Amino acid sequence: MSTPFDPRRVLKQIDNAMLREFFRRRDELEDVPWDDLTPHRIEPIFDAWQALPDEARNDIHNVMQQVHDLADPRAIRILAEEIGYRAGDRLAEFEELRSRQSKAMWAYLHCRPAFKEAGFWSHADALEGGRSWNRRNGLPVGAFEPSDLRIRALETELSGYYYPKELRGRHCKVEHHRRHDGPHYFFAYLDNYPEAVIELNAENELEPRSARHAFENVFVFDPTDGSMELCARGGLPVWNDLQVAFCRAMLGLDVEPVPPQRPVFRLDELLSPDFQMPLDPLDGVDEATITVLRLREPGSRVTYDVRLNRHGGPGDLHRELARCTNLIDRRGPGVQVLGAGFRLRLARPAQGGQRTLPIRVTAPNGCDLKTRPDDLRSLGERCLRRWGVLVDAG
């Protein structure tokens, strides 16, 4: 996550009784004077951990790394969702814990499936550092259950795409997960180019080794609205080809690489003086604002970023356009809105204390809502649909 992993810091943030339970289940660290340890006094625990054999020491390191990753505020919200879904009667125990690291360790000890699944979702939500996912709609709506045969077909499609072109990705493994009753996630791992690495062996000698690490693509298909989102490096040409491969393997469809007749996000209407952002009281949003527009004039590659202050509304937007770029008087129908930023002020803090929901959209089909927990993602999509920005069908 955003902060570097420091094993001592992780231990200090976990309740000592919970650490004792963790090591008791492993039949380890029985000689640590647990009853004499004060809160945050972790040196005896850390020293005993480091004195364990390599295999056990490394296994504990991996668990603590996962605890650290899930202690991120966004990941904790996802973990709470998973616990509520799988063990709702124990959610109060989870919420009473003060530190995020203790919450993550509690899930590891008492609700392992939630711990494991939250790791998948938090990883997917944080992919590419929050970059936009590529989205398309107009795919089949209705019952959908991917078979092993279709998953193997997707592996074959991806290997057949990457290996001839890039001499990597000869081997592919696709894992399928579903987020409760929501979208289907497909994590595709492919072998990357070999790398020469230097390791320090057990005899304290340097040893060269060749390693092939995996690179990753993620596909998300939602059969309730016929949408598919993709996160992969390479830009539009790669995204187009991977969309075609996914639809052929998983849906049995031959689709065009780019469906220009079905844009997902319509942004040019934001320039209209009549554009409104109505709110539904049931959504729990006090205020919605536009924070930035990225514009391009006709026949030009030059773009303008027009930013608004936090209290700016649609009327302020047009005054700011006139002041900053003078585009209001000369924009005409050819000016394009390439991207937009929105901010929703929440009536009640979301899980983790989040009071605002920022949304970044790029035309025709990029959005960062996929990096949000399910409840905030759904809220953002409902608002964008209500305003006519998100279009489910062309």
C-alpha cells in the first residue's frame, strides 16, 4: 500500500493478546513472557520471531505483510464489507478494535475467508495506482456463470495474444472471483520476461538466478448491466484487443474492437448552461460539484484544464470558463470535453471516515470509480446516470 512495510511497526499496532493468539495457533514463541509485556513492547516478540527457522520466519513475514496491506483505510472498508457478508454477527467485534492492524489480524484469526477475499478486492481497487479502467457496455445482460472451459479459453486467448507479439505471456493462469452478488472479477497472471537477479544464499554467498515474474490483467464483467471493465498496461490498442479476446472466450461473442456508437460517458453536455446535477435524498449526498474540466478546441491538440473551487456549481463553471479561457464566446459545437472531475459531499461519513467522494471521468469510457468500495462505486454511478453522464446503452 502507500506506506512501506515495517514489521516492528506492524507488531506495535496489533494488540498483544491477539499476537499471542496468532503465535499460539502456530505453536511458536511459547517462551515469550507474554504476561509481562506492556502495550507496544514488542522487542521480545520480534527477537523470538527472527530466531525461528527460515521457513517459519518467512511464513510469518508474509502474514504480517498481508496484515499491513489490509490496514490501509480503503482496504479496511473492503474488509468490513466482507466480514459483514460472511459473519455479520461478529462485525461488532471487528468494529470495536481500535487499530487497523488489529482489525486485519482479527480477520486473519477469526474470519479467514474475509481476510483472503478482501486481499483480492483491495488489490484490484488499488491497481495501477488508481488509474482509470477502460470500460465498454452493450454486452449481454442476464444470468452468467463462467465455466472452467471458458476460463481455460480465456487463458488460451491471452497467451495467444501476448506471446507472438511480445515473447512473454506464454503461460497464463486466470482466477475467477465474484464480489458477493455483484460483478465477476477475472485476475489473469502471465509470465513476464526473464530477469537476472542476485540472491544471498544460506551460506552467505551471492548466487545469480533467473526469475520470471508474473504480470497481471484484470477483467470485470457485470451481467446486470452488460458492462465490462479492463485494467491492463499498453493503452488503447491493447485494451481493444483484450476486450475482443475476453468477449470471445468468456461470452462466446465476436465484437468490434471499438464500439463508437456506444460511448459510456457523455461529457460535452457539461458545457451547456442548462446542465444540472440533481440529487436524490435517499443517496445521502449533500452537495455535488464539478472540480475540473479538460477541454480541447476544434482542430487543435491543445487542451485546457479549467479548475473550480470546492464550492463551484454549474453556474460558476461557465463564469470560470469565460474568465480562464474565453471559450464561452467562441467554443461552438466542436469543443470537446475530454475529462471531468466531480466531488460528492456525503451527508454521513462513509466507512473509514470518508466525507467526500471524488470522481474522475475521461471520455469515452474511463473512470476511477472501480477503485472505490462497492457502496461508494454504486453511489457514484447512480449520480452519473441521473445527470446523463453515464450511459448504459448506446
